Amino acid sequence: MMSEWELKRQMCEIGRRIYQSGFVAANDGNISVRAGNGRYLCTPTGVSKGFLKPTDIAVVNDAGKQVEGAIPRTSEILLHLEIFHELDWVNAVVHAHPPHATAFAVAGIDVPSCILPEVEIFIGQVPLAEYDTPGGKDFAETILPYLRNKANTILLANHGAVACDSTLEKAYYHMETLDMYCRILLLSKEIGSVQQLPDQKVRELMDLKKQMGIADPRLDGDGELCSLSGSDEFLRGFSTRAIPQHTADSNGHGRGNGIAGLPSQAGEPQPIPASPTGPFPAVVAGRSIAGSSSTTAQRRAADDEIERLVQLITDQIVAGS
Ligand SMILES: [Zn+2]
């Protein structure tokens, strides 16, 4: 067991990594560690995670009341305590705003699962908790259902992400894995498509996960193996291909749950795109997000502007002649 001083030093080191990785700006984000005997170490408010000193770290009790430290504790400690109280095996919590993951949280789109093996094993499916004003009890409680469903990494709508585990290093790694994963997803999308692993291969990963003793609701048969509501929105919003559902190509590669497929290596004819500007308008929960529909509108506005300029120049030439 590390001493409180060693834990504080580790919190400063993880804070530096979070800041240098660009997972937080300015004084954003917070870190906490369960120190035992009802004591929790947490980062102070108004101090950049990139420049923390061990003496800056605050100590709070079970209720979030500060018992040590010269600088007031983070205002988001209630979120951390909600996790510590709910999951007795968790000893560390990291909250940050990693840009690629937060982009999903802002778009209101679930991160699709069953794409990268390490992600399936170490963080699994990443739920998206509903938005509430940061700092309060209601905000802290938004993550409760997902904690009870064994998630160790949760997206916070229009805000950021929170990760937890038995050690601070593991909790930080989940944050790093999440943002790297989301970055790869966005890049793959830009290239053209996202390929999902076949169900059988995902089951093999679940077996590995079980052997490693990492919890996942899918191991108990809870929820779908490879689908989160809203994932299809991400996959549809930018794709210019028709999306085959539950089909396999002639090489036997499964296409999972509604993932746009790459052209088959066998070279057989591919589905014709439903429309050249993208098949579906991307609308989530009644709000429009950046996608094919707004791109079309922008293009139309640009065309109108060009037409207006041509007319203006023509009028001036006519007037001058
Ligand atoms: Zn935050």
C-alpha cells in the first residue's frame, strides 16, 4: 500500500500526463484516490493538472467535506465519491475532457463497440450518461446506472469522460485508451468506413476478458454483444455507402451490426450509394448534428453566393459599357 505522500506524488504525475496529452485545457479535469479510513485525496480547484504539487492535493471525507489542504477541493468531488461509494473495488477516478471522446459526447452519439480488441478487453462498451450541470448531486447521479452495469469508462454528455479502476494508473490508461480509440474511429470514418469484428471473434475476446478477471455485462449475458443505441448514427452520418445489415461477404467476413463495409477483396459488385451526398441526415434526439444534411445546405448557400457575385459583376460590366 502506497503512503498518502506517494499517492499525492502519483496524482501530480498523472495530472501532468493528462495535461500534456491535451485531455484537459487550463484548470479543467480532476483526479481522486481512495486513501483508506474514510479519506479521499483529490485535486484542488483552480489549479492546472499540468502544474500540481503534492502539497496542493486536498483531502476530503466520505461526505465530500474538506479536512486537509490549503486550496479548496475540486467542485466535482461528488461525482468521484458516487463512484467510490458504489464500487468498493475502485480506488482511483480520473475525469477529463479528451477531445476525440468528448466529440462523441457532444454529438450525443454512442461510441461503437466491437472494433478494436484491446478496447473490448480493457474498457468494453462505453455508455453515454445524460447531461446535468457539473458539480451537483444530480450531476453525480447521472453515472449511477452505468456503474451498476460494470462500466469503468463513461462519457458525460456535452462535457467529457470519467474513468475508474483499482489503481490510478489503470484509471488513467482507460482515459488514454478511450481517446485514442475515438480518434481512430474518426480517422477511419474519414478514410471511408469502420469495420466491426464478427460476433464469433468478439466472443473469443470475451473469453479472454473472463480469464483476465475483468468485468463486462456481456459476460453475464446482459445487453447486446456489439450494439449500442446510437452507434449506427455515427456510422451513417458520414458514410457515402449503403450500409449492409448483418451480411457476410464471400470471404466469410461478417459485417456485424450495421457497419459500412469496405469493398470485398473478391472484387464482387458493391452496393450502390443511396445518394451521392450521404444516405441519412444525422439527427440525434431531435437536434441536428454536423453531417450530410448540413453539408448539403452549406454547399447550396455557397452556390447561391457565387451566383449573386456573378450577377453583381455582370451588372457592373453592363453599367460601365
Ligand atoms: Zn469536467
